[in-house]
Amino acid sequence: MRLFTAKQWMGFKKCLSTYCFPRFSLHNKPPDAKKLESARKLRLKQCEMKAIIKEIIAHFLVVCVVLIVAYGNHDDSAFNMSKEVKNVLVDGGLDKISFDVVS
């Protein structure tokens, strides 16, 4: 079972090679100097703006992480836990073992 006849295939090859696609001239003029300069300035502004937006997003993410860490562990027993840790480590704690003196 054939998909194309020989005549159809040759027409398809012609269409792909030259007839369906426009030819581009190789003798185009260079762009105007003023337009080129304005395009360069615009591209430079776009690149700078992209860098500024990335920096703002990075700072926003850092602030979010700091807020999550700072306010994430609010517990009613946190004061009692820190008081007991201070009592054990600094004040001598359970067996009056002090970590102030190095032996």
C-alpha cells in the first residue's frame, strides 16, 4: 500500500525545497544607527530591570524565611523549657554540676 504516487512525491519535494518557503535576501541594509542605539539602551534597561526584580524576589524570600523561623515556634511551654535549660547549665541544676569551671 503506497502513501504517495511518484508524481505526488515529486510535487511535495518541490514544495519543501523552494516554492512554499519565502526566500530571504542576503543584501539587506544594516539597521539605522539611531534605531540600533535605542534598541541597545532598551535591552540594557531590560537586563538591569530583570536583575533588580531577581534581587527583590531574593530579599522577599529571605524575609519570609526569617519570619517563619522567628515566629514559627511559639509555644506556651517555651519559657519553662528555656528556664530549665538555664537552670541546669548555668545555675548548677539537678546535681549542682556547674559548667563554669573547666577541669
